[in-house]
Amino acid sequence: MSNIYWYVPLNFAALSRTDMHRYLSCTKPGGHAELAGLEIHVYSDDSTPTEENAFKKIITVINDAYVKMGRPQSTGSGMKQHLEQASFVDVKVTGVEKPYSP
């Protein structure tokens, strides 16, 4: 089963390079693939959350745990690199900021 889909969506991807090749194999030449990943970091426009902020601390602990498990968060640039290594062309990355409140 290869090269059968024109459009392949994949949400919250945590894919390796091998997975990208599998993903590519079911996308027709000239087809479209869309990945949506979730990268969690705490940023602030006004530097309100300090290093002592509880939410920032727990996000850091979670991110460190993913790294220790050998599955760091998928980043836009990382997914782009994997897609390009799997022969995808014209890869675009779009970031969206999501607000959190106390």
C-alpha cells in the first residue's frame, strides 16, 4: 500500500525518520501531507513568569522527562528536517502561540 493518498493529515506527531518514510510512502507524488505537533514551552511577552513560576517548572520537568525517555518534543524545525530527509519538498512550518492563564 504505497502512493495512494493525495492528502494525509497527522496530528500531534512524534515521528522518527523511519516513520516519515512510511508517511511518505502512502502519499502520492505531488500529494499534500499535514502534520500538527505540540511543543510546550513557557514564553511571555512581558517576562512575567519567572523561573520560580509553578507552571513553568512543571513544563520544564515534563520536557526533561521526554528527553530522558528518548522522545523529545517534536519541533517545527525538527519535523521539517525529517520531512525533507524523507523527500518531501516545499515544506512550510507555521507556529501558533496559545495563551495560558493562571
